[in-house]
Amino acid sequence: MTVTASDFPLAANHFQAGQNLIPGVDNADLAAILNYLHTAATDAGTDTFTDSASYYTTDTINAALAALAGQIGGDDDASFDFAEENVLADDDAIYAALEKLDLYLGDLANAGAATEGANLVGIEDSGALITATTVEGALAENRALLDQAKKTIHAMAVFGTWQQDGDAALTNGGGLCGADVKLTEAANTYAQVYDAGNAEFNQFDSSSGGTDYTGDYQFTSDTKNDGDYVAFGHSVPFPEIAMEMTGGTLQTYTGDAGKWQYSQGGAAWADLTVFDNTDATAQNGKRPFGRDGAITFAPPSDWATETINGQEAYWIRWIVTTVANLNVVGLTNSKEHQFVRPEDGWIAPCDGVVEAIRACDGTTGTLHSNQDVKFLVMNYTNGRNSGVLTWAQDRRTDGWDGLSALAISDGDILGVVCTQDDGAGGGPDEVINALLEMEIQAA
């Protein structure tokens, strides 16, 4: 048996002339690895090993290689459990076939020295011993080639100015960059209020049905209690919501009255750092719902679902902590919170994981020089994100490796959320028209 590169594209209905079986891996390289293994088995002769001694016979190795080569060549009678059309149409099938070859031969690298399985003594190739290590090495080399072939670089243009408060009028506290804003009102079960005085939950859009609420879409009870809260949620994690207060009742304060938190599961809550532009005083979320705006934050890594009034979700809540500072209780303009998403966001080209990101600032003038820029790449479809990335001050380009949290599927919508801008107030020192390069490990 001799495998050549020309053996691979036998099925014309699946391959064009000269096309590699594995993108990025030359057919000749794959053939060389298979022939390397096959030569080791053929040169050994048939009497070198015996099954009774727990050694691998030449027949066993030859059978495994013949099955593999037959499958690659389009042999319908090959013993592997793959259909011909799947092998020739799916790059992953050859990877699976090599894995099965590895299992066919056993874990040679871990064979004990007492059985000589660790050294396969007697298999020679031009006078050199072919050991279990070299056999495993050949398989590992091919796996590495396959893995490398699955890594691709994709460009993501993020036009416009990177700011915490630059994406739209209603969401002028939002950090969505490089895309038009799309607002989607949440389903009514994802907005809930809690009256601490009566230990009572009510749906936000029908809060007037509660014991101590006058209107619907009311943030706290009429009596106002420490521990009253309003909660906003979604089925997947999210980085930003918009609140429409115009036409409703603006909430007023005499001082800081509460804070934002996120659910951790099991009735546990933790404080959440936000940029809250409904808070006209300090945008820190201690006096929210005083104007139209967005609440922006980095989704916490330990964010977990919680069930509130029968609805399971990823929740954030604003809870009253100093009721004496809460003056007028606010109501929205008869709307739940709205999710802020990119109207024309970047579309994922395949299933996989974004493992590395490179960024280049398109600013033609001064680089961002006041402070580091912080941002995250958000998958708005599944709620996964890159984690907060810090773009070092005075660097036109920067990069981040070792990412693993940003899983994607073909067709997912991605966008960039800026959690800290340069602080230049939208001037020329901000990041402008950035280009991201994302290294994707395909699934």
C-alpha cells in the first residue's frame, strides 16, 4: 500500500482538481505521514510480534492503516464507521479517522517497558528503530496540522468613536461601538418589582395590582422601603439596557439612595459596577431613572440565573438602600427595559471560539493618551463575551491572547461595548474607526 496525494480527491462530486483534503494542509504532507506509519509496519515483517505477548503484530498495524487509507480513498467497504460522502465533504472526518487509528493501535506511548510495547523493538526504517514515541509523534503532528488548519483570521471593522456615551440619543449612556443601535423591548415577565414592606412580588407592567403601588411600571412601592427593588432580566447575559423615562414620571432624590446588583443564583446577589446615564448626578447608578438613558456594564463571569416571581433569567436589580434619600417614585413611559444591540453587527462565519484579538486604532491624529481604553467583544446571540480587554494607553495597536470564553456559532451577532473610553470627551484622542482581527478556532 502506498498513499499519494493524488489518491485523496477521488470523488469529483466533492473535490475540484488539486484541492486539499484538509484546508491549509498539503495532501502530500498527509500522504507522507500515512506512508511513514505504513512503511514502519511493512518493513518489520510478519513474525516480529505475537499477540500472545501483548505486542502489536504487523497485520494489526497494516489492517488499521489499510482501513484508514481505504476510507480516505473513498472505499465504501472500509471498516471505519464513516460514510464516503461525509469523509469527502467534512474536514472533521479525517481527524476522527486518525483518532480511530490511534485507538486501533492502542495507547502506545503508555505501554509498559516490560512488554516492550513502549519501544516496538524490531521495526526498522533505514536502520533506525521506530518507537512508540515516533508513532505517537506522527499522529500528534497530524493533529497539530489539523488544528492549525482550523485557525482562521477574520476582520471586524468597528467604525465611529469608541465612547461610553456615544451610541444614540436614548442610549446616550451606552457603549455600543461601530454599529447602529437596535432597541428591543423586553417581554413583560422579564421585569419584576419587589415590595419589601409586604414581601410581595409583582410584574412591572402591572405593578398597580400590588398592595402598595399606585401605577403600573412603578419602580418602588408607594411607602418606599429599604429593600424594595426593581429587577430586569433576560434569557442570556447582556451588557446594556435602555430606559425610556420621557412621558413617564422621573424619579428624584435628596441623596444617594440605592445600588445595582446582579444575580448569582441561590438567592445570592452581588454589587454591579455600572455606567448609568439615567443617573444625571454621577452616572454611578445610585440615583437612577431621572432621565432617558442606558445602563451599561461588563457581564460578570459569575452571573447566574435566578427565578423571580416564576421567571428564571439572568437578572440585574436596583435596590433601595437609603430610603430617606428617595423622594419621588418614578414610572417609565409604559415600557419595560429595552435591550441595546447592534442593528448591523458583525456576523460570525462559523462555529468555534475566538481565541485571540488584535486591534488597530484608525485615528489619524493623536492616539488615545489620557487613559487606557477598556472594552469587550459581546456575542449578543448567546450572551458570551471576551471579558474586559484593556487597550494600553498611547498604543495604536494592541492584542490579547489566551481567550476562551467567547464561543460563537455560525450566524451569531457580535459587537463591541466600550466600558472605559479615553476620557477626551469625544475629541480626537478617542479611538476612532478601529479594526479588530479575530483569530477563530473552528469547531
